[in-house]
Amino acid sequence: TVYLCGQTHAEGDVKQQTAEVLKKIEDLLNKYGSDKNHILSANIYLRDMKDFADMNSVWDAWIEDGNEPARACVEARMARESLLVEITIVAAVK
């Protein structure tokens, strides 16, 4: 398995941050012998749940149908003011 700690990106709105975080996740999974189709679970932390629909639209466009992992999304205080979303991942190695 591959365990990715919370991935963040501090610039832009929640859609931009989510897209950048998912790109980082995809790059890291590929680096360590996995990919987004092998994600087992994801924890998504949002600064404000009002951003859920915007984050989710980016997530849904990124994840392939039939490969949706178990997922939780919660509102959380972030380590820095500029962070709107943080995602942790557990994935299987191919």
C-alpha cells in the first residue's frame, strides 16, 4: 500500500486548489507504483463545508466511474489561512 499524508496547495479558490492537489496525488501515486484507479480510501478536509460542491465537482471529474474509493469529507481548521482543501490517500500498489 501507499500512504500519502495530507496534500495541499495554497493558491487559488477551492476548485483550483483541489485540481492542484489531485495532480500532486496522481504524480506521487505514479512515482510509488500506484495510480488513481488503485485508491482505497480518501479523507478530504475542507476549511468550510460551503465549498463541498465546488471541490466535489473537481473530484468527480478526476476519478473514473467504477473506481470510486471509500471517502470521507469533513470541515477542519487548516494549518495555514490560505489552505482551503487537504486530501490524504491510501492506495494499493499495482
